[in-house]
Amino acid sequence: MIKEILILLLFALTLSLHAQTSKTKTSSTQTKTDQKMDISKITNPQVKQAIEALQNNDKNAWFSFFTKDAVFTDDGRTMNFTSFFDNAFKHKEKFLTIDKVENNGKDILGNFFAGQWGTFKVYFKFHQQADGKFNRLDIGQSK
């Protein structure tokens, strides 16, 4: 009888420890994606504001920086800009780090949280018209 009680207690303790470990992992992941990221490296004012809108999950502000007919490519494949980013905002996708800024502040490279797809290094290349609006955005995985 005592042996059976000890086995049950050991089993309950194991389940409790497993639940605490899972809870810690979830909190750690949420903290990484909820942190405010430093965008001060971005030198182009419109790109900086667009990335800030992405970081804040502000879909209306994000779309306001682009022309209505903006061309969009993902790893070289032309895709529908609006539907792609509607989905990205639904999953709260955003940069976790900005590692490099090039091309007068229009090319951004960094670690990106891509919702259901995980986290990986990406590039965003903004193409800007004279009026400041973006008429093209190329994104993809970087090495």
C-alpha cells in the first residue's frame, strides 16, 4: 500500500514539473515576441515608420505607406501584397532584431518572427517613389 502511494506521488510530481517547464517555455517565447525592438538603425524615415507600424501590428498604418498597386515578392515569387500582409498581421509577425540596414535605409536585414512558420533571418527591400510611397516590397530569407 505504501509503495503504491509513493508511486502515485512520484507520478503527480513528474506531471507537475512537466507542466511548469511547458509554462516557462511559453512565457519565454511570448516575451521575445512582445518585446519592443529598437528600430533606430533605420535611416529612411518612411521605412522606419512602416516598420514601426509592422512592429505595433498596426495594419492600417502599414498599408498607408504603400501604393494601391504595390508589387510584392516573397523569395522571388510575386504574390498578393494585401492578402499576404493581412495574414502576417493576423499572426502578429514582426522583426525581433534589425541586424543590418543598407541602400539608404531601404534594405533591412534581421531576425523575423513569422508566426506559424517560426523565426528566421530575412530581408525586406523597399522600393520608394519620389512622393515617398512604396510601390514595391521584396522580402525573403537571407543567409
